[in-house]
Amino acid sequence: MHKIYSRPRIRIPKIIVQSKRSMHSEKGKKMTTLIVILIIVFSTVKIILDAVLPIFDSLCENRAKSIATMVSNEQATNVMKQHSYDELFTIEKDNNGNVSMIKSNVIPINEIISDVANKIQEDIDNRGRENIEIALRKFYWF
């Protein structure tokens, strides 16, 4: 007879899930597991927020600049429609009809500057909140 040669088997001990521990130690084990899970969850949220916030900040800043530019251009155009060039400057000519001096009228110019600034602020205050959307493709570049 031939003997079949085989290697010895490895015996793995059985893992006992429930031991004879008291209820107090089992509650402690559950509490420890809960704390570890919470630490992992909060760490994951922190990592995600650290990656997302710079993208969101730059999008908000760009949107705010865009809104401010549109509002200031619109309000400056609206205020300037109410005024004429002759109201803002006085042109003086010599005897030959050549322009000798252009004087600016400071009071109407200051009123225009003040009106434009006030109208811009009113328009921005009336706009309220703006929604900003973040495209998912922005997150590829963490």
C-alpha cells in the first residue's frame, strides 16, 4: 500500500461571539464601537468639507463680483440718463471760437456719484440671496 502524503491541517480555533462577560462590559464594547464609528464619520465629513469649501468660496466670490459689476453698470447707466454733458461741464471759447477752457461743475458731478452709489446699494439690498450651484465636475480636481 501506498501512503498518500499530505501536509498537516491547520486547526483554527472557533471564535466565540458571546462570552460569559457581564452586561456592563458588553455595553462598554458597544459604546466604544459607537465612538469609533462617530470619529470615522466626523473625520470623513471634515475631509470632504476641507476639499469642497475652497471651491465653494471661489464660486461665491466670482458670482458676487459678477453681480456687483452688472448692478453698478446698470445703475450708472440709469443715473447718467438723467443728466446731460452741458450740465456737467461748461465750455468757454475765445474770440476766434477755439476752446480755451473746460470747467467742470462739481455739484452735479458729486450728486451723480452719490446717486450711483446709493442706487447700487439699494439694488444689491433688494436682490436678497442668490443660489449658487456647484457642478460635480468641479470636484474632480481636489
